[in-house]
Amino acid sequence: MNIIHVLEDFSFQSGGIRTVVLDLHTRLLNNNINSKILTTRTEKGDKAIKVGGENTPWRYSKELVETLKKLTQQGEISLIHIHGVWMYPQYAAAKFAKKNNIPFLITCHGMYEPWLWSQGTLKKQLYFKLVVKSAFSKANYLHAITNNEVGELKKLFPNTPTIEIPNLIDSNFSVEESYNSKDKYILYVGRLDPKKGIDLLIKAFANIKHDAIKLKIAGNFNDYKKELEELITSLGLENKVEFLGLITGKEKVNAFKNAFVFVAPSHSEVVGMVNLEAAIYKTPVITTFQTGLKKEWSQNGGILINPNESEIETALNTALSWTLEQRNSNGLKLHNFVLKEYSWQYRFNDWVRLYQSMHE
């Protein structure tokens, strides 16, 4: 079985999608299932097939279809797994698969979530209806990451089979080192984007009466950072909020492990890999119902809220009232919950069974 993953961006800028695709790709290879990644954007050292289109509108790539043709002729494609929905690589791959009778599935990665539609333009709605809906509806499966997403996809594609498999996390992370409580801080990791609710977190943080606590925000700097900095200045938080920039490797691990609590107040998300990462490192997590996480998250050391200033403030006050022992206990409970519900250790075979059913 030869699987090719198609997405427009496999760089660090793609955020959680890179993590999800890389993890799946790696585990397929480790289980003797051939897997390749085809994209227009990579990082140095990535073992992926890169085609042109990184800097073109719509990520249009003249090379993409020709590359798919060549791989097909060489017998290197049994099925196509498409990631994302809004760019040329996804549309072209779906059309190519149907034309050449190649099974394909699409992971939408939450890109059709209701909040995103509400922020969308008429151009986006027309693109969906007039360009991609017909092509995508012919997929063998639409893959949903949460039960909420299953419902949304069934509304958009009522005649296309939908299957739910959550985002999964590597459970082999080293978490032996204990929490370092010397520098007490709240952590956010992710893209700097209005969708992520960072402005709400900053406003809620301004109301917290804990002089010793800081807020650390990690994410690649962009134009939205300036807007957040203006908000921070207006609230007099210049000495209490720190932008870390993009963090990776050991720096990222340490940031997760040593946060008193991790907060991801997103308006729309499909699980959110950062929530799972923080939990694996035994850090309690405050995030939103809109991530589609199982409701049991709140009974297992985490806190689920709605993305508004009041609920974030209440959750922060709850978490910051914990003793060190309570913080560590909640982190451990959440770690164990994520291992059971969201780890590759328990759920990888869901993917193997799905691929095999398409390949038969």
C-alpha cells in the first residue's frame, strides 16, 4: 500500500497540521506502510516531495499534477490523503484522484468549522459552492477530527461517508523531570491570530490579582503581534506579558513542562495539538468547548470554557488557586486521560483499518 499525503504547506507555519501529518507519515513508515508527503512548502531537511507554488496565489503549482502522474505511472500511489480544503493542491489532487480512479480521503482539519464560516467572505463561499464542493463530495471518506466536525461535514456533504478519528499525540515523550515552580507563568503556544482568542486571554489576565504570575505567549511573530502589543500597553501589562516567538525542540518542551497552566482560548479548533502536548507534559490545560475535546476533559484535570473574557478569568482564578500538589495532580490526571483517548499508542490502528478498507 502506497499512501501520498497532499497539502499546500508542510512548514512550521502550518502549525498543528504539520505535526499531525508528520506523526501519521512517520508511524506508517515505521509499520512498513509506504508513505510520501507532497507539498509546496517545507522546512530544511524534510523528507518530502516539494513542488512549485510556495509563493503563488492559491498555491497554484504547475508541477503538482505532473508529479502525481509520474508517481502513479511508477506504481507509487495506492490512495491519496488530502489535508486542508482551501488551496489549489487539495482541489487538484481530488480531481486527479477521481479522474484516475484512485481512492482518496480528505482531512479538513476544522477548516469548515462554523466560526470560520462566520468570518468568511462571499468569495470563500462561492469558491466552496462553485469550485470544490463537487470534487470533494466524490471522496471515499471525509475525515473528521471531532464529533462536532462530523455534524458540520454531513451538512455540507450529505452523501459522502464521514469517519471520525481524533488528532493523536506521541505518548513516548520524556516527562520524568518535575515541574520547576521558580518562574510561575501561564503559557499560550500557537499562531498569533484573532481566531485563537489571545486578546481575550490578555484581557482576562489583566483582571487577575496575582502579582507574581506572568503570561508567556509563544508563536511566530506577524502583523497581529503589533495589535496585541497595543492591547498589552493599554492595559499596563508591559512587564507581565512576554512574547517568546516561535519555540521548538527543547525550548518548547521546557516551556510546556514548567507552565503552571496552559491556556488555549480558541474560538474554533479541532482538538488543538498544543492542548494534547501540554497534557502529555503533565501540565493542566484550560481550553474551549469549541475545540471539540471530549467533555470528560473537565473531569480529568483540565478545564473547558467558552471563549469569552469572563469565563477565561474565572478559569484562571480557579487554576491559580491550586496548591502545587493540586496542580501536579491535575496535570497527571490529564496526562493519563490523553494517553487513553488521544495517543498513537491506542489509536494508530484506526488509521491502518481505514486505509486498508480503501485499498481493498
